[in-house]
Amino acid sequence: MEKNKDLTEWQDKVLAKSLARFPERRKRFTNHGGDEIPLLALPEEIDDQYVRQLGFPGSYPYTRGVQPTMYRGRLWTMRQYAGFSSAAESNKRYRYLLEQGTTGLSVAFDLPTQIGYDSDHPMSLGEVGKVGVAIDSLADMEMLFDQIPLDSVSTSMTINSPAIVLLAMYVAVAEKQGVAPQKLQGTIQNDVLKEYVARGTYIFPPQPSLRLITNIFQWCGENTPSFNTISISGYHIREAGSTAVQEVAFTLANGITYVQTALDAGLELDVFARRLAFFFNASSDLLEEVAKFRAARRLWARLMKEKFGAKNPASCMLRFHTQTAGNTLTAQQIDNNIVRVTLQALAAVLGGTQSLHTNSRDEALSLPTEDSVRTALRTQQIIAHESGVTDTVDPLAGSYFIEQLTDRIEREAVELIDKIEKAGGVVAAIEDGFIQRQIENAAYEYQKEIESGERMIVGVNSFQITEESRPPTLRVDPEVETMQVAALSQLKKTRNHDKVQNSLKELDQAARTDANLFAYVLAAVKEYATLGEICDVLRQVFGEYKQH
């Protein structure tokens, strides 16, 4: 193949620099017969169309990946989303996962925590510790990360409306461990817009919620430069029933809104944009999912460069975490879910994810058991080390079907984003119900296909069997709620009441101005003000959002 100037430039300026900083995992990548596997497969002729649409990994428009060597340099972060019962019980699960080879933690919070209520609130009754871990105060967060070194473990936290409070608790725990904020690595979801259309764990109206998000952008930009300040989430949009195109369009439209809000607040684009991260769903249509990830990456790069004028290449990179599709798991023949998750995880890897969670086989029945979690983690490890798909970058590139599908998803996502822009933007489209209707209609059509038998779900509407027994399931002891409430009561008796009240008063006053609230929340957290107390202060100032 004749040497191409674009290829030569990439090899000399991008690839060589990357290899000098991050050598490949192995000296040689070969198949079973000893044949060398190339880093990057390329067409015979590299023309302008190829460079414009695909390019080279680690270079604009990032269709083929955000890193020049992708998984030959470093594998994705293997996370297992976990959290249940008390902080002490969840801490045991995290340490077990780390022992089994997980390379990053992913925290699930219980429903009261997600909507800013303490465990002793009447609204929390019966929900404490059920779908995640209960976190009422800094004391719980200290227990959650006991004996887990926060300077070497990357932590993702799935928390949205009260994200500013949980991140402040995480920073405070790190300080108690002697870890400076600058050393923290991880991601906080902090994506409230999708809550209004897909998930429902919102507290405040959109505008004050966007203010809190921007406050996090600014504080982290100055204090935690290696921490991802938001994980703009398509996962829950897809779980609510959207199509792949809708997932891309609504997620990136939310991303546009966050970027514009931060710019309006005076933040510098190429400072905050490089810490934006994304979170996508990996569903079962393997080829569509691969194309979806590639299309999203290219479209975001173009939006950041052409719409916002980003100069820093990192600002144009769509870096994303993936979780396999929870809504595809079935309670019937649960071992089938292992196969589903394997296909979905493979799609995420072939699509170039930076981080991955694999669901467990029994999650349609209950929280996963340790055995099921281990199998889910082993699925990632087998793909990483035995499948061969990590030995070359973007191995499906050049497939006529994959490239046409990538182009189509991008084109249709642009059309949908344009509709949202013409409707006045995401907030207006949410308030009008446009986005919700789009998702609901897609979910309805999909369900009709299943019920008519047009779409086959193995073990559900086809290939059914009579199952005589159920596998062991994990159940949270109801006593956990009693113990959590008792511990919270004891904390309130022993902390410094005056300091707590002063910190909450200062937060209230600051919330009534345009001040950045992160430092005020952090001060309150350090005095052991509870999550509910802090959120109640903000409720008084901002009000609560009511769905129309």
C-alpha cells in the first residue's frame, strides 16, 4: 500500500507519542498460529472520504476510537455496579469484587438516597438499602470506602439530583484518608435531564438543577482535574424503551444543553469539556450497537468542533461507560441471560467503550448473588483475554453494513437533535412532553412486536419450558432499615449541633445568590449534616419539580 500523507502524519505525531507514553500490553500480538495481528487494518487506498468519515484512532472524528492503540494499550475499566443494604455490607461486596479482578468500583445508591431523603424520612419506609446502599451522612460514606484506597481506585457513582452532596462526601472521605482531591479518579453521573424523561429520580426543577451541575463542573475543574464531572446517560433512555437512534440523539442533545449552560455561566469550554463522559446501553442487536457507539463518537466530535469551536482534542472525544441492557434480562430460564450479556458486552468492546459493567444472570429476580456477579465479571475477562477482539483497533471497520449503519444512525440522530433545537431545546422539549412521547411510542411498538410473536424472546414467547425451581436469590434483611435509622439517630445526638446548623444556614444564604454551592455543601458534609438536611435546604430555596 502506497504511503498516505494522512497516515504518515498520524503515525508520526499521534501514534508515536501515544506509544512513548503508554506502551502496548504485549510485545507481540499474534494468533494461535503465530501470525502477527496488525494494530490497525486499513483499506488499500486511503482517500479523503475515509479520512473525513473514519480517520485514525485517537484522531478526529474518533470514529475508530478515542485512543490510538485502544485495547492494545490498555483494556477498558471493568466495573461491576454494586451496592445494597448498609454501607458495611456494600463495602464487603466492593472488596470482594476488587479481589476478583474488577478494576473500578460503581456505586448503586438506594432510592431514598437518590431522591434526597434520609433513612428516617416517612417517604423512605420500606426502601432503605433495597436497590442500592443507604447513605445518610459522611459516616456512611466513610464505612462504604473503609480500607479502599481512593488514590488508586476509580469510582463511579450513579447519583443525579443530589450528586453535589455525594461527591462532597467522597471528597471528604478522601481527605480523611490523606488523599488530595487532585488524585481522585472516577465519574459522577450528575445527569438530571434524563431523569425528567426516563428515570424519575429528580428533586429540583430543571434550571436550579443545571446550576448545581455547573457548580460541580467549575469546582472539579479547579480541584479534581482527573475526575469526570458528569456521565451523560443514554442508558436509562434506552431502558425506558427508546430506539438506538433516539438514545444517541437525546443523550447528545442533553450534552449540548450542559455545554451551553456551562458556557453561559462563564466556564471555559476546553477546561470543562475534556472531563465530560457518557454512559450508554449495550442491547442485544450486536451490529446495530457497534454502529451506534461509532456514530455517537463521530457526531459528538463534530458537534464540539463545529458548533462550539472546541480547540483541545480532548474536548471532542466522546469517552463512555457501557452497561449491558437490564431490560433484556428475563426471569424465565435465567441462564440465557449469560448469553445475552456476553453478546451485549462484546458489542460494547467492538464499539470501543472505555468502561463496562456486565449485568448478572439473576437480576430479573433480585439483587445479584456473589456467584452471579463473579460470572458477569468473568464474561468481561474472557472477552478481554481470550476472544482476540482486543488485539486490533475497531475490527469491524470497513464492513459495508457497519459503515452504512453508522452513517444512518448519525444522520437520523442529527435530524432528531435538530427537531429538539427547533422546539426550543431540551428543557422546552421535556416540558412539552416531546421527548417522553417519542420514547413511549418506541417502547409501545417494541412491546407489540413481542406480544404478537413477531419479535422472538427466547424462553419468554418462544422455546419455553416448565421450570420447577428457582435459583438462590439475594434478599436484603428488613432489619437493615431499623439499624440504619438507629445509627442515624445516634449520629444526630453526638455531632456538634451548632456547627451543623451554622453550615446549613450558610448554604441557605449562598443558594439565594449566584455563588458556587460546592464549598458550602462540602463544609456541611464535614460537620455530618445529613443528605436529607442539605437537600431540604435546597428544596426550600429551589422548590421541587412536579411532572406535568
